[in-house]
Amino acid sequence: MGTKPLIRSSAKLYEEDFALWTAETARLLREGRFKDIDVAHVAEEIEDMGNRDHRELFSRLRLIVHHLLKWQYQPEKRSRSWQSTVDLQRGEIRQLFRQSPSLRRTVPEMVPEVYRDAAKQASIETDLPEQSFPQECPYTPEQILDRDFLPGR
């Protein structure tokens, strides 16, 4: 069984048909045809995969903090839905940490920005002024990730 020739240059293919580029690049890798691989774009895509995990972690942390703030500052409106959202996001983060344990050490540096975004969103949803919430995140990274932590519980 012979190898199929490249339809067009790998770099050009990347720009024209990403799905085909990924299939073609995987084929070239499996065949050991490293000189034919579009190394610059492969490196870019690998980097982006790592960045995607960081974005996912940031988004999930923001959602947890957002719901923790609502839970704490609107106790009369607490719902199982809020609690379920927090639990689900924590579970997804645990799974992310199993796949990429090094992400865990990035949580403390993410918390300040996560908090600013979450406090803004909580203000919008609760109709409470942003000044109702502390200037800095009232929850430690450990509390944010703790399966059982809910403020004021």
C-alpha cells in the first residue's frame, strides 16, 4: 500500500482546510514523514491545546465563584440549582486536573481575575451593586475547589 502524496503544501492546507490538515498531519506523523510536516503550525496547535485547558479552568473557576457569591449574598434565593452548578464545575475541574495536574498550581494566580469577572456577573444577576462584594476574593483557592464548601453553611 503506497503513501498518498500531499494534495498541496501542508502550510497552505492549514489555511484552506483545517480538518483535512489535521488528518494529513496525523498521517504524516504515523508514517514518520517528519520532513513533510508543517512544524510551525503543529507547534501553534499544541500550544493552543494547552491554552484551551487554561481557558476552560478559568471559565469553570469563574462560574464557581459567581455562584458562591450569589449563595452568600442572596441567601433568601439559594437554590439546589446553584449548588448543583458549583458541584458540577468542581467535578469538571477535578477531571481537568487528572488529565493535566500542572494546572492546579495556576489556580491561585487566576483567582484575582476570576473574582473580578465573577463579582461583576453576580452584581448583574443579583441586582446588588458591585460595591456590595469585597474588593478581593473572599474565598481561598482551596475553598473554591473544596467539594463541600459553601459560604455561610
